[in-house]
Amino acid sequence: MAKSASIRAFKCPSCGAPIEPEVGTLTMKCPYCGGTVIIPESLRTPPPSAGPTLNDAFQFGLNGIDLNQIVGNAMQLPEALSLAKQGRVDEAAQIYSRITGMEHEDAVKAVQAMAGGHAVALTPGRPGTNWQTMKVDYSSQPVLQTSTPSTFSGETYTPSATKRSGASCALIVAILACISILAGAILFVPSVFGAFSFFSPLSSIGFANKTLSFGGEGIGQGLFEDARSIGVDGDGNIVVAEYSNGRLQIFDPNGKFVSMFSLGPKTYVQATAVSHNGTIYIVTGGKILIYNESGQQTGEISDDNHDYNDVTLGADGTLYALSDNETIVRFKRDNSIDLEIQNSISDITGDSDIDTHLAVDGLGNMYILGNFTYAVFKYSPQGKFINQFGSEVKGSDSDPAKFQGPITIGVDGYGRIYVDDIFEIKVFDSTGKYISSIGDNDGAVFGMAFDSQNNLYTVSKNKVAKFSVKKPSDN
């Protein structure tokens, strides 16, 4: 769902995964563990009432149509586009159907096209027929459509034969033009016979640009059921680990499947880190298992005093881990403990956290994210607390530096801190000042990693994405 005061993410009480309330329901199934979850009363939202659609205006003219409701519906177009870009196509299609009167199946195709950077042409047809959709290449210049079929970027598009009166069309054009200005995300281009095209404006690269995406739902090569951690070696090979089935897959820098190995079907992989030379550190059952990329175990870190839940690597290859969610541990080259910071959150806040993640910058500063604390805590290489930032979004607060449901954390080569907050990855400088966000994800990001060229890799249950990020000097 889009960010709002009435619908916010909450965590599954069984597996701790972030889930979002379904509109108009009291309970729902967790998409990660399959358990039934009761939606907190404060987050329950009744299903929205559908007003007249833009299709209604075309089919019946302006008589009896409340233009305020039409404008209100159209203002939801940016929300639908945002959801589609996050991979939540079904939700986006529901909004799109409500706005346009389009059948759900066609709405799915439309929002997928828009999310892919294509235009969607909507032609109002006769009663009982669906609006037509069409993908358009931005390299082509829009042309006026005529009553005969015309070619648009290699695809044939036939406008509706139904003609509208010039006065009605002119008024609707004016209305839609105003809507497009207000919405700020969609441009309506009218044809000479009343057909309209929705054009998503060309956007700049912004803070990050997605350069690679692969994966999908499944158990075969290159497919995932519940991938939650990711790492990249010095050659750009990508290691993806699945949480619930103990399976790890390795891909080349282009996302092509290379190999696979499994720790066993009942093994839960909590975290993964990959060194420059390809050594894989895997957290499972409170231990840190060490593997090479051929799937052979080469070592193990475990003792009776630590229950490890996360692992990460410094820029110099130093291994760090979290034990019992709050104890930060740094290791020497021989895997003996070099530094231990206990109660890293509760000593600051007075409350412990049961779901935490760790990241380390190039100087050895350590950042622990408290998912239920809604904050990041920074420690120096000597183990001294430096500062904290972030807090929980409450009510109608729209402060981008606050969190709705933080999941994981990473630090790039420039010392910037990345926190996935379900709807987007929020980026902060080393002091905790909010910089920007990355929103073109495939859902909630459970794992992040950076390669030696400072590209960001994310994993979202069954999708892997790679982003090039803006250098500080480019700001």
C-alpha cells in the first residue's frame, strides 16, 4: 500500500517479517511464513468506495457526473504507479481499475507497462467493452491519431470508432489537463477523436538507477521461494541465500545462474556475507558457518556464549556479527573475538530489540538497526557509542527520516547508510542526516550488499536487483 496515516506496515508475530494490512479485512495470511495474522485494530481500513470513473465520463458525457470525484480518482494515479514500481502490481491494478473502470486483467497490463517506463493509451469504447492499452516507446514522438489504424513504435493501434462531440471532448481535455498538472505524474495527450494517452514523464536517473533485475517465484535455477540475504564477491559474482530452505545460488555479474548448493531443507539462513575472495559466511542456528563458492564447508564460528543472528564484513575483510540481537562482535583474522559491545541498544534506550541488523563502514564504524526500535545506533571502531537516528512514523507524520517498518541496513563506499523501510530504501549520510530514497524496488528488501564499484544489490523475496548509485560529487 502507499504511505498513509491509516495503513502502515506491521510485523508478523510468528516470523517477524514485515506485512501490510489488507483493506477491508480483519485477518490475513503472512506471505512469508503462511501463518494467519490478526490485523491490529488501529490498522484496519474499510474498502474504499468507488466513485464515477473516467470511463463513466466518456460513456455518459458530463451530465450527472461529479467532477470533484473524477479528479479525486485521477489523483490516485501516482499512487498506482508507485505501487506497480514496487512490484505490488495487484494493488496498483485495483486502484487503476477503480479510476478507469477497466477490467482487472487489463489494468494489470496497464500498470505493468507504466512501471516499465512505457506510456499507456486508453481509448474509451462502447458500453461493455474494455479500454485498450498499448505500450509506447519514448523514443517515438507522439502523433495525432486518426480514424484509421496508425503505427506507434512498431505496434498498431486502432482508435475507437465512437466519436464525441467537440464541446464535450474539449471540456474533458481541459479537465484532464488540470488533473495531470495536479497529479504531477501523468500527462494526458488527447487525440483528434477523443482517445487519450497517459504518458509517464521521462524522469532523470535520480539517486539510483536499476541496471539489473532477475529472479522469480519457484524452486528451479534462478528462481526463489524466500530469498532474504545477498552478497557479492570481488569478481562481481552474486550469492543469494533463501531463508526457509537453506538453499544458496550463485550467479555471474550479469545475473546468469552458475551453481547452487543447500544446507538442508530444515536449515534457516538468517544472514549471509561474502568476502572479496569468495568466502561465504552463513548465519544459521546461532552459528556462523564458513563455505567456499563450491559449496564446501571450510569452517565454523560458534561457542556457548553467543547466539549469532547477523553477519557482515568490513571494507578490509574484517568479520563482524550480532549475537543475541544486541551484542556487536568483531573478529580477528583467526576468528577469535577482538571486540564485543554488549547491550548496544538497551543501554541507550532502556529497551532491548528482538530483530536487529548490522552494517560497517570503511572506517570501521558500526551501525546496528533496531527493527522494533525504529532507529540506527552508531558505534566507533573502539566500541564507543556515537549517536543514533530515526524514530517511528506516527499518525500523519511525513518526516522522511523516520521509519514505518525498517528491515535491513547497508553502508556504501562513501559512508552513506541505506535502510530499507518497506516502501523504499532511505539513504542517510554518516551523521544520520536524510539524503534521498530509492523506490523502484520489487517489494520489501530483506538483504543488501555493495560491490567494489559501489553498486547496490538488493534481494526482495524472489527478485534480485542491482543499482548504480549517485556519487556524492554528483549532487
